[in-house]
Amino acid sequence: MPDVFPPSPPPAAATVATSNGRLRLEGLPSGERNYAIWIHLSPLLAFLVVGPIAGVVPLVLWLTRRETSAFADDHGKEVVNLCISGIVLFVIGLVTGVGLLLWTVWAIVAAINVIRGSIAASNGEYFRYPMTMRFVS
């Protein structure tokens, strides 16, 4: 006799604090982790291909998955905030004349943090970028 009832949904992912103070989702599917990794790495890869409009790629990735995955939504917001912060700092630097040097330092720190964010996403952890203004929350 076939089952009349649909299978029960999987249990909700448990949130646990890690030793580095980040929250981690246990039991997160690898597809969601991989998508979050690509969201983090997309500004670096896109900058090599399309240059200054590299912030569009993580924005598109975030917008396509924000409704279906809370994990990708959180990581996408962080990367979009990082890109917007970089654009704002670049424009302020152009206006004031001291920005190229300061923006270069910020870009190096941001590149290091993009790698840290992608590692956190691969571990199922949430990540917050330092030196980033929160435009999208």
C-alpha cells in the first residue's frame, strides 16, 4: 500500500556559536553553502572581467536567491554592502583628492575579507565584513 502522507520536512538547521564567535548553521545543504561562496567570490572574479561594474554580479546573485535561502540572503546583503561601500569610498576619494591611496588600502583589505567570507560560507557560518557601511539590511 503506498504512503498516503507526504514525507515530513527535514528538521530545521540548528544554529550554534563557534569558537571564533560566528554563528554556524548545522545541517545546511552544500548547495546553499556553495552559492554563498560564489556570492563572496563574485566581486573579485567580476573585477578581473568587467572592471568597475563588478558590484553588479553579486547584486544579481543575491537578488536571484534572497527569497529562497536565508543563508544566501544574509551573505548576499554583506557582499552588496561591501560593493556599495567601495563605490562610495571611491567617489569620496575622487572628490577629495586623497582617495586613490586610501581606496587602494581599502580594496586590499576588502579582498582579504572576501576570501575570509567565502571560507566562512563554506563552513556554514555567517560573516560580517569590517569597514563596511550597512546600506542594505
